[in-house]
Amino acid sequence: MASSDEGVLTGAQVRAARALLRWSAEELAKSSRLGVATVRRAELKDGPITSTAANVRAIRTAFEDAGLEFIPENGGGSGVKFRVNSRTNDK
């Protein structure tokens, strides 16, 4: 369920995604199998995450598995939303 802009994920998107799911940094770390410090560093800037491709992929996958979809920069700004018909929306 990857977005069309697979390689780019911003700190602002990570913060927004955590807020949508009401996840703590610790919960994201557990879901992505990364350290809490790695998650916190990823959230520091509003711009693109400066982490390894594997770490960015792990964060993106954790959120997508939880029912989120990332919206790439399209002139209106990048973002994140619940995926249509996701498990989260079915509750």
C-alpha cells in the first residue's frame, strides 16, 4: 500500500501520522522495529527525514500497515490521511 512518492517522508508527516493513530514515539518505535531515538530524530525537522532508506521504509510501513496513506507534495503540500476502507476506518 505504498504511496506514489515512496522515497520521501517528512518529519511533519511522521508527527501527523502519530497523532492520527494516537501513537507515542515508543509505539511507533515498536511497530517499526526501530529505536525510540531514531523515531525522535526523524520527527525533528518539518522537511524530508535524514535517515537511512531502510529506517524511512520501516516507519512508512508501520504507518501504512496501521491504515494510513501518505500524500506526496503536489503543490498543496505533503500530508497523511486514513486510507479509504482501512482497518482503522472500519471500527
